[in-house]
Amino acid sequence: MSDLSGELIDGRYELLHQIASGGMATIYVALDTRLDRKVAVKIMHPHLASDEKFVNRFIREAKAAAALSHPNIVSVQDQGWNQSGIPAVFLVMELIEGHTLRDYLFEQGSLSPAEVVHFLIPVLSALEAAHKIGIVHRDIKPENILISNSGRVKVADFGLAHGDLIGHTLAAESSVVLGSVSYLSPEQVQRGVADSRSDVYSVGIVAFELLTGEKPFSGDSPINIAYKHVNDRVPAPSSLVTGIPASLDALVLRATNTNPDDRPRDAGEFLEQMRAIQIELDPRRSQLSLELDLPPIAFREKSRKTKRVLPPQKSITSGTVLAMKPEKSTKSTTTALEKKRKASARVRRNRWIAAAVVLILIGVSWYAFAGRGNKVLVQSVVGQTVTQANSLLEPLGLHTKVSEQVFSEVVDNGKIISSDPSGGGRIAAGGTVSLVVSKGPERFSVPVLKGLTQAQALSLFQKNSLSLGSVTETFNPNVAQGMIISSTPKAGTPVRRDSTIDLVISKGPELLVLNSYVGKSGDQALTELTNAGFVVSTTYAYSDTVAIGAVISQVPDANGGTAAKGIKIALVVSQGSESVFVPNVYSFTQAQATAMLQDLDLVVSVKKIGTKAVKTVTNISPKVGTQVKRGSTVIITVG
């Protein structure tokens, strides 16, 4: 999301500078121009503002925090949609100037038991107030615990909270458990549900980290960490650090129990036990609500009115008049009246303050209407085209110029990213407003890499602002060793700057042992060579020396050497001898003689003579025993 510093949101909040940014929103220090005070404004990223679920979650955060009124909870003051200028869904909160508990932990490494108790009691006090009205925070972690410069501890970010006042819908989205996995309770990981005991678990994990300086579980991925929260027991802090009181050690173990029923039922019960430990560590500490870090407030007693003096009354029994003495003398009464006439020091001070305010208002009014001279208020043009900006600014007597064009992932091509002066600023009449215009997302095309070496690919990556990703080697009979077979993403795919490209590089053909099958069965050769990964072709030929069905020749014939996997192996298989001897088929019937001769691959020609019903062979040509080539014609005479 582009920096919106200088923009005026909802006609009221002037964004001064950015202080934090996350996956959902960016937080700015802003000036509330209506009340002239600094506030924190959280603005949802534009690509999420169109998602109804995320907008509802954003509004739920406002409702969750607004439903709570506690000195240790960051208060929400406003929420809405920007009606003019750049579209924005925003949330206005009190500005806490200071740092997070995470920052303090980074600086200290680990804290003493007394310091841990000091920081956690205000946190538990805030959660107690939330749990009493049915609100569960669900995302307690050191980043969401703020420490102001005055020492006040504040709990922030009720964006994942749920309860009767704000709904129960955010258990999980797209099967991804929300919140920080290092502090999630087992029931949130397993079932996506949470109650007050889930917050107790998270506070227990925070306590463990404060005492030891490290989280109880670590892993290569969030899934591994979540798995350990479900299946493993959080160790006692005393197993890593010495000097931890047994009561505090036991309380952390109880709060981080995998069974919710074995934990303190809510933050209130947890707080009572933590206060008891605080007194155990320092018996002189007061048991009042010191966790608020509020200075004692002196209340001035109300002035008591002089008792009224009753007029003389008659006695009921005697009828005589009884005179009552006044409480104070006439002199005292006169002195009191004179003091009343004199203005008190407080009244005189208020008069001076009122006079100063009037002078300030007069000065501001003069500056607004006369001191600024002939200056024009610049309207916000962020998110509009240059043509649209001109139509807004030209009627005001202003000109525009495009000072810079930059790539942007969130602002469409041709739309304005920022202006100088920005929206809400002022410029002399006839002045020029400088515009920064988006060129849209920056994309580079993946070059054609097939057939190149890795070094050549790296040279292309440098020219195209790309980076080398993973490299996988594999055998390939068609691509020479060391050459690129393919890339992911494929060639021609548009990608962002510094995107990683994965390569598959050839190791050349895979070499296999190749045996000779000459003289062996052709069927055996075909089966074994095919199973080994070769491509086998078979042809047949006659042989007077090789038995029928055996291999006559093999190409290539490595005879125990090696050959590339996938190459073609040509086999020639024997069909037997090319010549045969004419058999004796005399006295055979025509059918019997024909079958015998055809089995020897001879062609049979039949001559019929006589009138017998059943004819037999009476003559053969060539003669019996003659050697002829297969395919030759043999004439038989039947009669």
C-alpha cells in the first residue's frame, strides 16, 4: 500500500506519518483537525476493502474495543469510510506514544519474576473486564501489549475478538487458524474455537517467554509449532531459568495446560493468583489496583453550608417562647459575605485561561482568512487519472504536471499515487500540483532458457531483474549434460521483480548395463531389454546355423558394457534354415499332404486323376528327399 501521509481522511483526520504496517492495515499518526489532538488511524489495505469478510472483521475490531472501557485497553474513538479522496476504510484509536512489550523484551532478553508480574497484572486486569462482558481477545502476544512513555500498560488489537456483543464468526478462514501460532491454545488449533481460557493460555505463554527469553516451542513452519502446542506439554520455566518462585512456576504451568478445564477459568481468577504472587514477592506492596498505574486523585471536600438557625418557637406545653442562639456571631457572618464577594484564585485563573483562548482563536481566524494570503485548498486526487485530476483542479485555477511515473502493485496503471501538495494542503492560486502516476505492476518476462547452461541463465536473470531459485538435475537422453531442460515459471510468463526461477538441468542420458542376447531366446531378449528401459525392435531372418526363435544378431551389442537408457536395440531372430527336404507324403490324403508341406513353408500344387472317391498321393515333384528353399512349389498328384 502506498504511503498516504498528508492525506485528509473523512475531512477530519490529517495523516502525518506511518508508524506500522501489517498484512491487513497500515497505522498512521494523524491530527484530529476538529479537536486538534493526535490520534492513531488504522487504514485497511485497498485490496482488502472490497472483501466483505475483511471489512466486517475490521468493523468488529472497532466494536470489540468500543464495548470496553478500561484504563489498560486502547480505546477506539471513531470508525468509518472515507467519503472524499482516496477510498479507505479506517479506524481511529487513541495514540499510545511508547513501545511494545516485544521491544522491551528484545532489549532486556528476559525479565525478573517481579517485572513479569508487574507487566502481566495490567494485562489480566484488561482481559478481566473483557471476559466479564463475554469478549475474548484471542490474539494476546507481546506485540499487542503496549507500554506508554508514562509507564501505562495497554492491550491493543481486538481485531480477532469475538463475543455476544460483536458476533462469533471469526473462528477460522479458509481453514487457516487466525492469530499468532506461537501463542495459540490447543483448542484454537484443533477446533478453531476459543473462550476465556484460551486467552489465559496465551497469557501463560507470554509469561513463559518473559521469564525465559524464548518461546516454549519452535519449528521449521507454523504447522510444526501448532502441532507441538496440541501434542506437547509446555515445560516449566524453572527448567530453563533458575530463581523463579515455585508459586509463579506452578501458575504458568497451570495456565498453559493443554486441557482447558485445568486452567484458571478466566482472566479474573488468573489475576487473583497473580496478585497473591505479587504480595508474596513484595509483602509491602499495596493490594489496591496498582496495575492501572494511575496517580492518586485528591478529591476536595464539598463546602458545608452553615446550619440554618430556626426562628423562636412556642413551647407546646407552656406556651412560652424559647430563643435560640445563632451559631456564629454577626461579625463572622459579615466577614463570610465579604469573602464571597471576592473572586477565588480558581475563578481568576479560569478568567485568564478564557482570555488566552479568545486570543488564540482570534489569531487562528486571522491566519485562516488573512494570514494565508491568496491560497487555494488542494483537493485529494489520489486514485484518479490525470484527466480527472485536471477536471477537479483547473476550476480552482491550479495546474498539474506529472513529476514521476513509478510502478505500483496496488494502484492501477495511469492512476495517481500521490500529489504535492497532497489533499488538504494549500498552494498559491495559479500554482502547479505535482503528480506521481502509477505505471501499474512491474513485470518481467521469463526468458527462454531451454538448451542454455546455468551460467547463461544467471546472466539473463541479471538483465531481467530475476533471481535463481531451486536447481534440480535429472537424466534426459535428448538434452546434453549441463543444459537446462525447463524452468518454472515457464518461458514468457510475466513475473515480479526479483522473482525466483526454478531450473531443471539435464544430467545427460542415464547409462545402463547392456548384455548380449545373440544365440539366446528372442522372447527373453525382448522382455529383459524392455524392462531395463531400452526400446527394442525385432525382425526375422533365415539361418542355417541358428536355431529357430534364437537371436541371430543384436545392434548395439555391448556385451556387458553400458548404453544410454531409452536407446533403440535392434534384434534379428532366426526363422530356422532357409532350405528344407521334400518329405515322403505318398499314400497321404490330399489334406494330410498339403498340411505337412505347408508347415515347411512350401507352396502346394495339386493334380487330380482317376475316379476314386477318396484320393491319395500317387506322385510328388520334386522327388522325396530333394533339398529346396522355403517358398518353393511342390506338385502332388492324387488319384
